[in-house]
Amino acid sequence: MEEINLYTLLFLILAGFIAAFIDSVVGGGGLISIPALLFTGISPSAALATNKLASSMGSLTSTISFIRAGKVNFKFVMKLFPLTVIGAILGAYVVHFVSPEILKPLILILLVIVAIYTILKKDWGKDAKYKGLKRKKMIMLIIAIFAIGFYDGFLGPGTGSFLLFSFLIIGFDFVQAAGNAKVLNFGSNIAALIIFLSMGSVNFVYGIPMGLAMVVGALVGSNFAIKKGAAYVRILFICVTILLIGKNVLNYFHVI
């Protein structure tokens, strides 16, 4: 039994590292980490909860990396931080009463729009153009950030992509948008984790080793993105968004 547990933990550690490497930059790490946790035989609810523990550890690491590199507009992002926290708490609470299936068609459509828009606008996010927001755009951003926070607590996959896209829309380059998005993603992760902890859904035996691997993966991934710059983040963003679309299509038609 111990041997089986050892191999299982090694599998989760590897999956956690790869997931965090991707997630630290553009989100989408749940594409790897959640199926890995489900593979161990734990329930879907426990897998989601345990993933929140591990991903919170990873997102905190990448958040610190981006802040230290000066790639986060801290004053601006902290004004939005409570919105993701409140949204995620509400989403994690509501998911126990409403099936997340109702959001899947809408999420698929939004991911397709994000992918097409990013692919067509080749120079988008190459240079930072953010110079503040007028009242109307600020209100729209507030609504979007709250909704994304709710979605992260309610369902989750693609949260990082939606957050990054939101910051690109208002003029940040890809690396700055990734840094800002990661701060908010950490907020929604930790908020949802608190709800899951209160319900006793987290598997610490799997979550802590995977989380430690995610710390390393997030550190490597975020530093790699900071050094490589906006072009690298753009390519990774498009690839992960397309993968998310593929997964959502397969889920929608009950292929997987």
C-alpha cells in the first residue's frame, strides 16, 4: 500500500509541477492537475477542493515573483482584489445548490471569442498602453472581475485566461496582464479554498505534496515568462485557450 501511495504522490508531484508552470503565466493549470487528482480515485468534489489547496500555493508563489519583478500594478490591482474574493466565496457557496453545467455553453463561447480575438490582433499586448480608465470602462471592469471571481469559485477552468484577457483589453502588455491576473487569481483561489476547508472537502495527503510541487513549478514558470517577455506569454496564452476550448467541447458532448 505504501508503494502504491509513493507512486501516486510522485505522479501528483510531476503533474503539479507541469500544471503550475503553465498556470503561473496564463492559467489553465487545472487542465492537468484536476484530471491527475481524479486519477487517484478521489471524488470530483474532493479533487476540486484539493486542487484549490495546491493551486493556492502555486498562485501565491507566482504572484510574489511577478510583484518582485515589477510586473504588477499593485495599487490598481488591490482595488479589484476584494471583488474576486467576494465573487469566489459566493461562487463556491452557490455551486452546492446549482449545477455548474449551466455555465459551460457560455464559457465555451467566451473562450472561442478570446482565442479568435487574440489570434487576429497580432500586435495586441506587445507594448503596455494602459493610462488609466474612465468611469464607464472602470464599471465594466469591476463587473467583469467580480463575475470571473464568481466563476472561479463556481467552476474554475479558464479563470486565468479570462483575467489576463481583461487586463489586455484595458491596455496592459502580456507580461503585466499575466502578473495582474495572477494576483487576482490567488485571491479567488484562497477564497474558494476557505469555503472548501470549512466543508471538509480537501485531501491534505495529496494536496500538500502537489502544492509544494506547484510552488516550484510556479517559480520556474513565472521567472521564465518574465525573462522571455510578451511574445512567449502570447503564444502560451493562445495554446492554453485552445486546449480549454477543446476540453469544453469534449465535455459538452460528453466525450470525456
